[in-house]
Amino acid sequence: MEMQTKFLDKQVSEKILKYYNSNEVSLFTYSRRIDEGGSDIANIWQEKTELTTSSKLPGILCWFPVIETLVVSLH
């Protein structure tokens, strides 16, 4: 993680560490359940999506373009 190398061997306030844990984010992940019909559990799987923004959030603008999308199906 970038934050760990940024503060390596430095005495940093816990408030600053908490800020960087919650902010300066450019990778977002979400999952959704896919049900292909039927009552069999074998027909239920997940789709995991990762989005990377062009700049880290929060930022000055209200939005930033997504520069990369990765979708993985987990059966």
C-alpha cells in the first residue's frame, strides 16, 4: 500500500493515518449476486467489479473519469 511507504520510519499522528486510510482512494470494488434461474445453488454466482479513477478521491471536482474497469465472474 502506498500509504505504508509514505510514512515508513516516521512518527505520524493517528489522525493523519486515519485520514489516509479513508481518503486518497482511486480503486473501488463492489460485488453483486447473479442468479441464472432455477432453485439449484449451482446457478448462483458472483460478479466482482473493480473501478480505477483517473485521480484520487476526494478531489476538487465532483467526479473523475473511470480509466480502468475489471469484471470477474466467480462461479
